[in-house]
Amino acid sequence: MSHKADDTGKIQLAFLKLAGREASEKELEILTKLLAEQRIYFKGAPDVANKLTTMGKVKSKQKDKQELAAWTVMVNTIMNLDGFYMLR
């Protein structure tokens, strides 16, 4: 999230690091739409965003829990693609 790029650039970087290739235009379109939808959802459900972002042992320094939750869902989606599993 701290990478100095717009959403498309950040999504492309995450995709490249996780799947080992650049996302196609269609994949970028889907992931960008997902991110926008998740932002809306978590803005309306801050308690859910807080629960999602406080799981686990590592504590995030990110102040905006709704934004972090939206990016968490988007990155988790990339990690559920065959390209991620096959790369690992």
C-alpha cells in the first residue's frame, strides 16, 4: 500500500510479485472493480474491517483500517488464482 503508484500500478505490482507475471487488462479491470467495491463495503462496516485487520501476529502500522481491509481482500483474491499456486 505504501508503493508510490496509483491503484492500477499497485495492483500490477502485487500481481507480478504474487503470480510472477503482469495482470492482463481484463484481470486488472476485475481487480480494480473488486477494490472499489471492497472500499465501499468496509467504509460501511468499519467493525468488520477492524476485525479483519487485527487478525494474526503481525500488527499493521496502517491507520486506515478500511483501506487496509479492502487491499487485503484484493490481494487474497490474487493469492487464490491458479497462477499463484502453480508458481509456488
